[in-house]
Amino acid sequence: MTKQTVRDIDLENKRVLVRVDYNVPIKDGVVGDTLRIKASFETIKYLLGKNCSIVLMSHLGRPDGKVDPALSLEPVAKKASELLGHEIGFVDDCVGPKVKEAVMALKPGGIVLLENLRFHPEEEKNDKGFAKQLSEWGEVYVDDAFAVIHRAHASTVGVTEYLPSVAGLLVEKEIDHIQGSLDHPNRPLAAIIGGAKVSTKIELLEALIPKVDILMIGGAMANTFFLGESHEIGKSLAEPDFVDTVKKLVKEAEKEDTVLLLPEEVVVSASLEKAKEVRTVKLAEVKPDDIIVDAAPSFAETLKEAMYEVLDFDNKGTVIWNGPVGVAEVPEFAAGSKAVADEILDLGAISIIGGGDTAAYVDDHGLHDKFTWVSTGGGASLELMSGKELPGVAALQDKDSEKS
């Protein structure tokens, strides 16, 4: 990583303002998935080891700039305290006199979590005045919220104008794993890209084709590729307006000698929401009333075949997976994604899971610790893989900066 991290700056006895991502599911005041909370602990523990006092800030949900008690971070503060084994106080605002009082009362080793940043419309507008108010709570700013680091908000970009600003250890790992897998991979390098729409991943596919050895397309976005090859897709979700685009992508893959693979067998159903008249058929056997809901498990087998055929397999290679290859939230339509997960693990390759729905699938099935890296950010990982500059990263100090 070319940006400074908490290891590159003097933090001893400093009050540190940390942007974390505690945007976690809460129902009836009870926190559900805690993976993002736990992901912040490495940086928090590092700061505690430097005798810092810590002011945490985060958003939760989309309150549209208004106070919404259902989206309060107070339950998160309690859960984080429990999981960390260290008291984390809570303030029911993120700016103003009560925040100042709580922050100034912090002793070394003290931690406080501020209320939902997005209760203030100025947060998402990257309002300078709001950012300056936030900056008053720290002597140093640490961005450890990878999932929102692609957003130019007051808490991710604005505060960096007022404080020495560095990356947390989670952000460092995210960038090193994701960018490193593309820029310096153990080859062969394969990317499995799924999801609903080609239109949302065109830039990703364009960026990947020159870099990967194998590109596998699954999910509903594969249906648009099928249309480009004049296959019957029945009533399946597709984007006919992007057929010419996918044809260009196929030609680009041929030009780059990138092996592009689509499912040859698919799972079809009479309904997209539930299993109804489910069958596994060859692509040529899809009927006009069918809805393609999954890649057949045989799709995963082509990954191993392609990995062995493309290059020598001494290094076991690298596999990046972004997007389920079927409607994985319906159990009967998740066999393809399960087969892909199993095949990646069986290969023993370096494995990078690109956040979002893919990470949720992996976590729900207890596979998180089996992969090399599971990203905490869907949109951020997508943009990083696409080669885009992430505003929150760009705003941090460069390694060669003397500012501290």
C-alpha cells in the first residue's frame, strides 16, 4: 500500500478519530452479523497499545439526514464493548457540546462511539463545516472503514483536510489483498464474476480481461452473454440493450487470450422467488417459459479444468470471486454458488472474496475463515478491482509524506 498507515505515524498518547464501518444489521435493538465490528478490532487494539484515547464514528443504514431511533448506533456500542472486552462509551450525537464534553473527558485507553453520522445531511454532502467539527474530536484521523472508502463524505474525505490522516490495518489489508491479487498474482489468475446486471460490472470486466487468464461469468448477467450468442433464455432476467457491449467484451477476451467461460448447464424454475418445477438442463434445452436461476454445479468443474489447462499449476494460482452465480438467497438456487465455493477451496489457490452478496453467502455458510481474504466492502472492492481511485484512500497521506 502506498499510503501511510497507523504504523507510520507517531500515535503515542494521542486522541485518535477513527472512521469505522459499523453498518450492521439490527433488529429489535439486537445486533445481527458482527463481522464488520470484529474487523475493526485489530486497529483498535493497536491504538490501545499506543496508549491512545479513541473516538469512533460510523454510519448505519440510510436515515436520509434525519434522526431515526431504529438506526441508532447505541446497540452497536454495547455489542462492540462485549466483543472487545473493553468498555466503549456512547454519545447520542456526533457533533455539538455533549460530544465535546465526552471526548475531552477521555483518558488514555478510553473509547467512545459517536451517534450515526448520517443523522446529519452534511455527512453525505461532504460539508466542510461539518467535517471541521468532526475533526475537532481527534489529533490524528484513521480511516478503517473500507466499505465506505469509495464515498467522498465528510467523515471519509472532509476530515483529512484538518488532521494528519492515515489508513487503519483493515483498510491496509483490504487494499493489499485485492489490489495485490490483480497486480502481482500467483498465476494462473481466474476471476468468477456473477450478479444480476452486466451494466453494473462493465468497468470491472473491462479492467479484468487484460489481467486475468480465466474469466467466468455467472448469475443473471450471464443471460445477456447468452443472448449475444443467440441462445434461448426464456423469461430470464437479462439486459438486451447491452448485448452489443458483451459481444465487444467477448472479442476483447479473444484478443487478450483470456479464456472466457459461461455455464453450459443451468438450473431453471417456473418462478424466480421460489423453487417451482426446478430442472437442471443444458443451455440448448432452455424453454420459452423457463427462468434461469442458477449455474449448474458443473460450472464449477470448468474452473479446475481451465486452471490446469491455461498454465502450469505449481503455484496453485489465484481466484477472485465477486457475485453469486445464481439466486443464492433461495436455497434451491444456491447449488452453483456452493459448488464454486467448494471448488475454489479444493484448488488450494489464493482466494479473494469481493465483498457484498458473495461475502454474505460465504459468511452465512461458515466459510469465512477458509478463504484467503473476504472483503468487508462490496462497492468499494468492486471499484478497487475496476481500477478506480477511491476518494477515501486518495485523501490519506502518502508513504513519503513527512506530515505527522
